[in-house]
Amino acid sequence: MDILKKTLTVLTALALMAPLAIVAPVSAKTTTATTTQASVKKQTYTILSSSFYKTAKTYHTKDAKPVVYKAVMGADRPTMTLTAKGKLKAGTTYKVTKQVKVKINAKKSQKYSYVKGQGWVVSSKLTAGKFKAASGVKKTATKYTIVSVTALKKAKTVHTKDARPVVYKAAVAADRPTMTLTTNGKLKAATTYKVTKQAKLKNSAKKTVAFSYVSGHGWVLQRDLTNGQFMNAD
């Protein structure tokens, strides 16, 4: 029985190996691609169990950017060697197709999920369901005096970096030049957007603040956006 059990475990590891040892190249245009290379770290674990999902499960990242690992399975034993190869984006939806449980030490085990098109990620770093922009943002409202608002003739290309800028919904007063901005979620990190309007607003401290209107999302502090299209090397 022990020989049979060991043989089945090895076969499971071999089944995992074929589609996972090869890592697809990352495209700068793919909005759910991994971000810049993480520091390389290699670790070998013993596989305790594995699951294959008939239908891919939906998960998302929050503010953090989980490390993605490339996996190599043992040819003649139930082991998995993981090497860090990058990170997922924060605030992004992904699909998970497989999960494994590995032995960390005599008293501890850990689960890894295979994120389709990316690699293996510690399961606890992912949250079930689709990402929603309003997650984790406290509703606040601030009133400003409008100094100027400019509609751009041609949409301007901008991008976010590692941080996720707060998005604001605007309400303009009908009888006075004021605009009230209410928090309405966050943009994704490391993503390209289009800006169609710009505004200069004066706060209660008489300081002028610049905002940009991100098409399809809302108003964002201009200083939180970078000109041009997002590139993985940013």
C-alpha cells in the first residue's frame, strides 16, 4: 500500500509538471501581466495534495502585490521547486485553475494557487471573487472652489505605477463655482488610462490642487498619474 500511495503522489506531481514548468512571456500590453521582476528566491517543498478545478475560479488582489513563482516538479519524487519571477498587480482580477498543499516543515503546511497565465501564488494572498474598485476606500467628501476646468481636444494617455490612486466622483454646484469631490474607489496599479479633462481647484486652505478626469472612472489627483503608456520596466 505504501508503494502504491507513493506512486500515485509522484504521478500527481508529474501531471502538474507538464503545463506549469513553462512560463508564458509577459506582454507590456497585457493589463493583468506580472509586474517587474521580484528578487530571485528558490525553495523546494514536498507536495502533500493537489486539486485541479474543472472551472477556473475567480480571485483578486487587493492593495498588495503578491509574489509570483515559477514551478518545477520533481521527476521521480513528489516535490515542487518554486522560484520567484515577479509580482501580480494590485487591485486586479485573476483566474485560478489549480491548487497545491505543500509541507513547509514538520508542523506547518501552505497552499499555493496557480494563477492562469502568471504562475504560482501563496493562496492566502488572493481574495475570492472579482475585484471592485471601491474595496477598502472610506467615503469622504471635500468641497473646492473651481479655478478652471479644461476639456482636452484629444484624450491624453497616462498610467499608474505601484500605487493605486483614489478616484473621486464630482458634484458641481448649480449656483456657485464649487465642486464637491467624494471618494469613489481606486484605480488599478500599473495600468494605462485616458484623461479627457483637467481642473484646478482651490481648497479651504486657499491652496490650488490639480485634478485629471480619467475616462470611465472619475477625478484623480494629477500628481498621482504619470504621462504615457504603462511599461513593465517602469
